[in-house]
Amino acid sequence: MSRFILAGALALFSLPLFASPAQPFAFGHPATAGQATRTVEVELGDMYFAPRALQVKAGETVRFVLTNKGQLPHEFNLGDAAMHARHQQEMLAMPGGMDHAKMDHGNMSHMGMNHDGMMHGGGMSHDDANVVMVAPGKTAELTWTFTQSTPIEFACNVPGHYQAGMVGKLTIAQ
């Protein structure tokens, strides 16, 4: 009898987890390009973003069109400074240390990276919608709905790129 009570109690306490999944990012969530209310073009060069700062509004859905005009692969990653620091450590831990010469530029996925312990408000992995890798000479897109004002950055976390200045401030206005 006590097993049934324990099982029932566990099921009851587990229901809210299934009924309302947590939002993975405090600053927003992924969206489709068709939901975008504005398009922002961002140039990724070797160790810079242009523009260097962006402003969006809470509730706005933005389609970022990202063009890599540099000679190296770059990423466009939305997150706070602490998330970027963790992400940089994760990329350093990749087999080969993210060696540009050995990268498959045709397949710029982060798949296969070790994400153990890399959680940011519910889930930080390279297949999350807040990051996209862009090969040299290529264009990619990322669409995001910004839900609340919180300090975030857009950054390239390829080893050494953030430190070389490949980071910009993204202000979310109310």
C-alpha cells in the first residue's frame, strides 16, 4: 500500500514539470523567419562584428542575417557573459582544440561536442537555437524573439575570438 502512495505522490509532484516546460533562456526563445518583425544584417569578419552593438525591443522577433566576410569560421551566439565564458571553455575542450586548419568548413555544426554540465537556464548546447556557426564566405540566419530586458551579448566563442574583440552588446529595451 505504501508503494502506491509513494508512486502517486511522485506522479503528482512530477506533473508541473510536464505541464509547463521552463523557458530555456531568460532573454527569449527561437522563432521562425516568418515570425520576424525586423531583419538585421550582421557582418562577421576576422575578429570583429559590424555593427558592434544592437538594440531590440522586448517582444520583438528579429531575423539576423549573418555574413562571414573573414577567412576563419565564426559563430554568432546570443547569451550573457557567464554563458559565453562557459561556452569558450567547452570549445577549448573539443578534440583538437577547434583547430581551424582541420575544421570541415562545409559542415559548421557544433554537433558532437561534449555538453556535459553546460546548462544555461535549462539547456546550453551547440545545437541550441541561440548559436549558429558560419563558414568563411557563407551566410546563415538566426531568428529570435526577445522577451525581457536583461544584459546580453552576441559573441564568437571560437577560441581566442571573443578575447580579440569579437563580442558586441545587445540591449533589449522595454
